[in-house]
Amino acid sequence: MINIFLFACLFHDQVPGAPQTQAIVIKGGDLYTVSHGVLHATDLRLEGGKITAIGEVSLTDAIIVDAQGQRVYPGLIAPMTRLGLTEIDAVRATNDTAEVGDLTPEVLAGIAFNPDSELIPTVRSNGIAVAQVAPGGGLLQGQSSLLMLDGWNREDMALNMSVGMHLKWPNVRVREGWWVRDSAEEQRDKMSKQALALREAFAQAKAYHLAREASRIMPKNTRWESMRPLFKGEIPLYVEADEYKQIQQALEFTESFGLKMVLCGGNDAWRLADVLKERGIPVILAPQTRLPDRADDHYDLPYKTPHLLHESGVQFCISIPSSWAVRNLPLQAGIAMAFGLPDDAALRSITLSTAEILGVSDRLGSLDVGKDATIIISKGDITDTLGLNITAMYIQGRAVDLDNRHRQLHRKYATRLERAGK
Amino acid sequence: MCKLIPFLFCLSALAQVDMQLGLRENKNQAIAFTNAVIYVSWDQVIEHGTLVVRDQLVSQVGANLAPPKDAYAVDLQGKVILPGFIDVYSDYGMPEVPKRERSRTPVYETERQGGNSWNGSIHAERSARDLFKPMGKQADDLLANGFTAVHTNSMDGVFRGQGVVVDLAQGLPAESILGPGFHGLSFDKGTSKQLYPSSLMGSIALMRQTFADAQWYASVRKSANAGEYNAALEQLADYKGGYLFESADELSLLRCAAIAKEFGLNAIYVGSNNEYQRLEAIAKLKRPVILPLVFPETPKVATAAESMDVSLASLRHWELAPGNAASLAGAGVPFAFTTYKLKKSSDFWAGLHTSIKAGLAPEQALKALTAVPAQLLNQEGQLGSLSVGKRANFSVWVESPLDDEKATWLATWVNGKSIKAARDLSFVDWRGTHQISVRDRAFVLELSGSPTGLSGKLKLDDLEESIKQVTVDDRELTFTIPMDRFAFEGVYRFRLLAHTDGTRSGEMINSFGVTQTFDLKSGPMVEASDEETDEEKEPAPTESLAKLTYPNMGYGRAMPPVAETVLLRNAVVWTSAEQGRLDGADVLVSAGVIQAVGVGLDAPAGATVVDCTGKHITAGIIDEHSHIAISGGVNEFSHAVTAEVRIGDVVNSDDINIYRALAGGVTTVQLLHGSANPIGGQAQVIKLRWGSLPEDMKFKDAPASIKFALGENVKQSNAGDEFVVRYPQSRMGVETIIRDKFQAAKEYGEKWDAYYSLKPNRRQGMLPPRRDLQLEALREILDAKRFVHCHSYVQSEILMLMRLAESFGFKIQTFTHILEGYKVALEMAAHGAGGSSFSDWWAYKFEVYDAIPTNPCLMTRAGVVSSVNSDSPELMRRLNQEAGKSVLYCGMDEEEALKLVTINPAIQLKIDHKVGSIESGKDADLVVWNGHPLSIHSSAERTMVDGRTYFSLEDDGKLRLEVEEERAKLIQKALKSPGNGSGKSKKHKGSEIWDCEDTVDFWGVNHD
């Protein structure tokens, strides 16, 4: 068994794992396959970066990793993050999350991704192996990328540089309260302008797309060119919308343009579950660790939203659309469990469902032969504060260094206490 | 006659000193109004009354009096006379207040002129008497509603100066002045561009300091060694009159009342129609309230999306606010009405009738417009009724506006003179049924509508035709009728006339231009058409659908929970005390206190036994750092040192986050000032007694505390390019400003000690030191009577503050969300400071780039009393999980981890003798969990504070249904209401969500 910690202590920073050259057998662990339940004390063989066998596995030429009494899960997938795009929120120089203007479909998050962000190892050590990195900004924000969280640079980390186009649906509610600076009129005006600008942009982009399809000779428009995959149905439109009315409008909008839609945020999605289900629109839920939106809401409404969607049969996964806080992803699923979501559905909402929504379920999201050897091992239930304890992570069979800035600082100052006899 | 009138020497005596230009004016005629319905006062009505006005006063009033011979008599033919109304809260005739301008760059000082105050929101030196100038439009609007006098004052600033009582005669300003008014107060700093005060608590502090200064200034004036001249204090020092406090809501009114009590002020409150929500507390004040006649518009609920965004609180308030005046009347609170805040003056009667329909007796309404304000303003000798000797101030109406909100106003008289009139007083009301004989045929003319906006029909047998082109003059009515329907040719023109002798006649011109006269027999309306009866019909008083709870919103309670005698049986009890974790143990609670903890306890008689098998019980969770339940800004972010402001002044008991926190097992929180200033405001520890008044939520046994802050926030690193001038801008300066202030506090204390060391007789005649609320608070820190909780991140500043405190001989109680505590944990332990941490936050700004989730473990290991805090209304709902993260990240012992949110924060708040653990004798603040309290898979099932169950899943389930049902009913009512769809759903006050770093000038934005 490799002692990862010893390895890590030698370096200030974490060194990416080497490509898998030798088979690895994870031995005797409880396999949380996601796709077909829990297989107790079952072996798992990883070879050439893939899962090659489960159950009766050959030990030939394999490094044996003893996982007895531990749990083996597919590597977790974090959708809608800002990882690698920001280091310190309040320090402008470290932020590459948003481009100027309301309509920037042409920008691609993966371009700015910083693989050496100190945040990434802290997220990884809680079991998150893959992250979707999405841009922020005005309305039409740009395209997101899907990256593995270990590697030298984005070129060896990227699974898909353009996962989808991101649209933040305009605010629809007139805000009232002393803290609101714009009058109701100004707000309504801004809202209707935004809605109009969106329609116009999509109409123009579509006209451009049709002209190009018809092979008209014309200068290439960088902005509208970037939207063609959307109209071709190659990528979906990720629409960030929380409120009932926003979601209603977004549903109408994507239908009228004939676009594939993924709903992000979706605080009120459960109120429109029938339509979402009927149109097969999946939801990437905002965290449950938020306050209810309305004073009269049940205190636990955010906590039980995943459960409500699950009950109504809408496909969903759980997100933490943030940077450092992404490490709490497995615990988010745990909160949903405390408020009704069944264990297997909770686990699915941070693995296989996410992979399906992001279009990578052929490679990720479950422990199945043929999928990427992207797995994690935990001493306990990863969805619980009292269980989450990742002892190993493999991404495509590469052993990932689980050390991080926090552990280093901890060791440094623990040394100080030790010297003081504490 | 003049003797009867206090204050004014005699009417128009003032003008005697003016140079007389042109012909003299004679004001002394006598006029008698006869045959009127006279409301002599709010509780006396005379039918067929006569009112004689002489020398501008009422000289006679009574039923069927013959007019005096020398009087000009006007027969009012049953019209109605009301005594002149008085508006206590007006800015009539005051200079226009300029629009509030916001400055992007902070303004710290105001322009100094003469002896004005250092603060631009203090205008106590202003005198409305000297500023008053009658203004036509504003007076006309008031007069047309029947008002004849107002108390007027400038409405700008915290101290607004002294008002004045004036009539609406619009003559010489000086002639209109009836007497001195009240000093006006408000928490809104108005047009002052100065940043301070930037919060509600800042305004309150400024008000308190100014009243303290006024008391001191009074002694300055008495003493030989005169201090500096201060124009505002000069006015306040010896002022014993009334103070008119404008309040934004019922809690704000109670805040005003607390100041009035502290400084012994004679207070009158301008209310908000929220008073019914805390009626008992407001009635206890036994002080008058001035009520605006503005009510919530019908909420917009036409679509699903719209109705979702309307809270039960707003729905209720929409239904209940109109009954506010009736509630106050029922509770015996004297109140007067004001036209203040009316969007347009014509909304006045609609507003008044809204109150009447909601249960206010019309005579009470009249009282609130006449007798009450007259008495309040000390003008009952000349205003408030039409009894003999009082000013002849009254309005005349075709019918009583108290009965009909659309009543036709004719004229308003002030000082015996018609100041504003719509019509001549002889105006005829033509409404009714009139028999007209045309060419031997008996027509019936039915006239309805309003006296000035008549509509009508001419009828012959079962034929009818509407009248058109109607013109109503004083005694003449003209209209046209197409007569084809009656088999006559063309359009006829009609003219009806009322003669001074009471007879009536008519004429018509036919299609050939031939005029024909006819007789007219008029009578009351025999039978109105169905359509009209529907409109006219008073809506039957409907029972209100809304409940009244405390607080008055969803999940509020009609009654507070009772202190139970309960035995919680067979649970895993996490005592957070010496007993540790007890399996299969019982907890006995009665009289709000934990009576016993142990295995196999006996249930005393009358105790409820609750089987807790499979459950876990912990002490109530304590949050050392929270900003919930705070009104009007969490930061007084203007100045670097704001120890004078108090969170305790602005506790908001209506914050739904209190209830939500209870649902997360939280029972006690420290409400902290924000982190904008090195020395912030005073903190307030509260227990989450949901439904109680702010005052009753305060944790009485908690010692005083205060918020300090260090680092990026206080040096304004992330505040933008405009915020670069306030000292300090570096961590170096943070140290020096704190040091300087403590030195000042030390010297301040010495000054007072020296003063008090003198024998009382020697103190007399000696000027006492000026009371300084800021230094007073800092002195308490030096005297170990107030304890510092300091926002801090990096190790350098933590060391700095400990060393600084040590040099002044005190101790920092707790470093809050101290994310680099682990780096100086040994030093903290040696100093004796506690450390409160976020569980896992980091990287949101540069100073937290070294924050680590094992901070609580390392601090605990070094011997620092550690806790985990929320600083967030969301996070505080799951502090148990946050404590669990210390098990996750560094394997902390589970009992120790739970202590991070129970006994440890109690120690940090110095309330560990009352709460924080499960031990007999302590407050019964308990949580029953459905599983391991540190597990993310567990949730609270029941939360008790003082042995009262403020949250339980069972109650919550009921409340959810109740909220849903009540919402549905009120939404239906709103949908049926005629106003629906036009109204903007004004957000109900309620929750304001703050975090540490919120620095918004609360007064810099529009509150309307």
C-alpha cells in the first residue's frame, strides 16, 4: 500500500499523479456502485485508467490496496463550480469568472482554468474528482468546461472543454425594501430591457446560424459562431433560474428556440416538476444550505427540495456553485438525506445523475466495468460529517495526492504545539 | 372675550403693530347659520341648529335659536357643520426640504455655522414659528378636507426643531400663529449628507447623546465656567414641552418610548398603523399616538407567481391595519389622525372611512380630528369644538362626511371667515324625485349621484330617458333630454330653479325653441334603481380572516408556550458537563429549569412524560456571533469608533430567522454589531423566545459585551476607492486608534471618579463632567463590566490586541471567527481569550487565505476555550453540523466537538452558570434530536427555551397547515377586493438579513 502522506510531505505543492502503468486492485471494500447498489467486501480492478473488473478479479501484476472495512465510491462530480477561475474572492486580480457585458457566449471557462489553485486540493480531499467549471457574469455568460481535478494543465485535465452554454435568467421580481436603490419602475424597465435583449440576441444568433447552414458567404461572427452548437443541439443551454416565474419564462424561451435545457439553481423547480419531467429537463440544484426564499416557506424547504424532485421523478443533481465551498458537496447530499431523500438517490445526485446531466455517464458516475478508474475510498459514509474520510482517490487510475494547503498549515502549527508540550 | 383665549392676547392683536395701508378691514360682523346639523363637538350633535359667529368666535350655538337681529342669517337647509379639524403632524408652511442627496464619497463633517451641532441631522435650534409662511395649495388641500389648524414643523433630521400651532387662515403669518408646538424627532437623518448616523442604532445613540448633552448644557449654563455655545442644546436645555417622535413601525415606537423614559420626556408618537401588533405594550405607555390614514394596498395575487411572493404577514397587515385605530380606541390609547403620508389630500376621507368600516365609531373618528389634537396641543380653550367662545373654525357639508365618505364639501371657515369654498352655502341638493307636468302628462324626474355630479332619469309610465349635459349651479340645475322616446320631437332643454323662499320652479325649451314653465314638486328619492342600491350599500362588516399572532406573521403564536413540567425519558443525553454522555438517561424539567439529569428519574406528579427512546438530547445551541433579528443596519459604519451604539436598541423580534434558528436547535445568540469599525457597537445576547418583545428576549444574566474588529474590514480594504480617508487604513493605525480611545476612556473615568470623590455639597455649583456614551462603554471594558468580542483573522492583529488590552489591564474575552487563532493559540491561552471559529470558511478574502478547518482542534489543544459560530442566519440553523466538522477534519472527541456550540460559547459569553450544559439548576434550554447531534443526518425535533417548547415538529406541522389555510383565505379575499391588481404589494417589514460586512447607509436610501 502506498503511503500517500509520506509522499506529499516532501513537496510544498501537490504533484499530479502519474499515469497508471500497473493494474490496481482495491481489495475487500464495500463498493457503492451507484448503478447497482452496494456490493459488500468486493474487489475492484483498475487497469489502463479504466475499471476492468468487479467481484472475481485477477490479482495478476496488480498493486493491492486493502480497502477492507472501507467504502469505495465513484469519484464525485461537482457541477457548476468556479474552481480554478477564482482564488480569493475579494482580490480582483485572482478572479477570472466573468467577462464584461451581458452577452458573452463566446467565452470558455476552461481557457482561464488555473490547475495550480490552492483550492483544488482542499476540494479533492473530500472526494470530488471532477468539476464542471462555469463562467459567471451578466446574462449569457459563456461556456463551461468539465475537468478532472488532477493534472499538470487543462489540456490533460479536460474531459470536455465545452459542456454547455450558460444563461443567467433575468430577475423577474420587483425588489422592495429600503436596501433596494432602484425604484419599481426602474427595475421593471431594466427587466423588460434584459428580456428583450435576450430574445434579440438569440434571434440574431439563430439567423446567423441559419445563414451559415445555408452556406452563405459572410464574415465569421465570433459571438454568434459560439452559439451554433446550441442550435445544432450539440450542447444544452444551462439556464440559471430559481424563481417560479423565471423558470416558467425560461421553459417558454427554450421551447420557442427549440433548445435543450438544463435548469440550474431551481429553488422553485419542484413547483413545476410536471413540466420539467414531461420535457425531460434535468435540474442542477442549488445547495440546500440556504435560507427559504419566502417568509412563509417551511423552514426545511431548501433541505427537502431534492426529496421533492426525487418524488416527482425529475432528474436532478446537487451543486455548490462556488469555489472553496465545493468541498462540502457530499455533505449537501447528506442534508438532503436527513430531510427525506433516500440514501441511494442522495449518492446518485453527486455521482451518476451528475454524469448523466453533463453527458459523461459513459465514463463517470458509477462503479461499472468499462468506466474510468475515477474512484474514491472513504473510511465511512461520505455523506455524513461523522463518516467522510477519504483515504484514497484515483482519477483514471492515477493515484491522487490528498494533501493540501490546510493539512500543511495544520502540520506546521501542530508542530509548534508539540514543541510547547501541548 | 379676549380673556377667554390663552396665549393669544386677542385675535388680530398682533397686526396692530403693522403699518395700516389702504382701507381698514372690518372683521367683526356677525353671521348666523340656521337650520343646520351642527356637530358642536365630537359627542354633541344638534339637529335644526343655529350657529352664531361674532368677532371671529362662536357666540351662540343651539337648537332652533332665532338669529340675532344684527346678524346676517344663512339658512343651511339641513346642511352639516363640523368643528374645524386639527392635524398634529404637518409641515404646512415650512420651507421645502431639499431632496436627499447621496454622496458616493463619505462625508464625515458638516459645515459649521454659529453654534450649530457637529452633526448635520440635529436642527433643534430651528423654530417653526420663525420659518412659518402660509402656503396656498397646501392650505387649500387641508381646508377642503375640513381642517382649520395644524401643528407644523420641518420634517428633516433627527432633531427637527420646535414646531408651532397655526391656523389655516392664510393671512399674515404672525396672525395665524396659535401657540408653541413640540420638538420633532425621528430616527431618519433626513437630508444630512454626513455619514453618521448611518444606521438605526446610530440614530438612537445620537439622540440619547444629545439628550444627555442637553442635561449637561443646562448645568453648564448655571455654572460660572461657561462652555462652548451650542445653538441646538441652547433650545433643548430647559425645554420641558412635548416631543413628537415619528416612528416607522410598532417596534420603532417602543424604541422611541425607551428614550422618552430614559430622559423623562413628555412624548407623543407618530404611529404607522402597525400598533395593533403590539397593542398591550403600546397601551401601557399611556401616551397619545398620531395615526396616518394610509393603509396597505390590496396585495397583487392575480398569478401564482405573484401570490407566492406575498407573505402572510403582508396579507394580514392588509386586512388588519385599517382596524388599528379601532384597536387603539378599544385599548384606551388616545389618538389623533393626521393627513401625513397621504399620497393625495383627496384620499383623506377614504382613509378615515377605511378606519370606520374596520370598527372605529364615527364619533371617535371625529374626536381624533378635533378634541384629542386640541387637547394635545394645549389649544382646547379655542379649538376642538364649536362651543361658545371658541374660534369659529368649521366646515360645511351637504351631508355629513362621517356618514358618507363621498359627502360634498361646501366651505371651510377659519376665525369666522370663509377661507376656502367650493360652493355657496345656499347650494341646493337636487337629489330626489320630482314631479313634472309637461303637456298634461305627469313625468317623474329622478335625480341621484352626488349633489354636484348629478345623474338622472325622466320617466313616463314605463318609458324612461337619461338626462344629459347636466350643469349644477348653486341654485340652478340645467340638463337636456332627447324626448323622442316619449313621442315628443327632438331634444328638450330643462332648467330647474330653487328660490330663496324655499319654492322651486322649472322651465323647458322644446325643439322649436319655445319656452314653457312648469311646476315642480320635489320629494326624497322614492325608490332607487337596483344598480344604485348595490353601489350605495354599505358592505356588511366582514369578520376578519387574519389571525393576530406574536410576531404577527406566519409561524407566530397567538399565545406564548407554557413552562412545562416534563420528564424526557430514556434518551442519549449529551450533558456538555462533567457527567459527559449518558445513555438511556432522563431529563426532568419544571419551572423553566432543569431539575434533574440521570438514569431512571421519577416523574413528579403532574409531569408529562415524553418517551425519547432513540433520541438524543443536548443543551440548546449557542451562537457567539450572529446578526439576525436586527433592524436598521448592522454596522454604524461611519466612524472608526462607535462604542456608543447598541444592538440592544434595535433588536427585531419579527425576524423569521429566529424561528428557523430554533428549528435548528439554537436557543441563545449573541447579536453582534458588524465589523466595519475597530471599536464597533455594543452587543446584545438574546434567548430565542419567539413571539416575545425585543426587551423580553434579552438575556438578563448575560454581562454587557461589545464588538471590536480588526483587519481588512476596518481598514476598508474592500470598501472601494472612495473609502480611503478614514483613519485607520492600515493595521498599524488600528492599534493606535484603539489605544488612543482607551486612554481617553481611562482619563474620562478618572474625571468622574474625581467628581464623585467630592462631597455632595462641594459638587453643587460645580460643572460635572460631560457624559459621553462612547467613553462610558469603553470605561466599562476597563472596569471589567463589559467584555470584548473581537472580529479577527490574522495572527499579527490578534497579538496586537491582546498586548494592548494587557497594557490597559483588561482581557479580550473572545476573538470571534478568528481564523488564524491556531497560529497564536498558545498566546491566546496564556492571555485567557476564547476563540470562536468558522468551521471551514476560507479564501473569500486575502486575510483568510491561511484559514484552516482544523482551527478549533488546534486552539482547543492549546487550551483555548473554543467555539464555532455562524455569522450567518443560514449557517446558524445547523451549527451542530458545523461542530461535527471538527470530528471530520481533525478527529475531535465527539463530546468536545458538541461543546463547541454549547458550553464553550456559554463560557465565552459568561453565561455558563445559566446555560450551555444539561445540569440541574440550569435553564431548561434543551434540544431533542432524532439522531446523533453531530451527524448531518440528524435534525432537531423539539427545542425548548426556559422549559417552554418554542419549536417542535408537531407544532410546526400544525403551523404549516394554518399558514396555508389562512393564506388561501386571504388571497381569495384579495382577489375579490375591488382594489386588486392596482396595488403594489409593499413588502412587510420583517427580516433584514445582515452579515458582518454590510455597510449600507440605512438612511441614504428611500424608505417610502
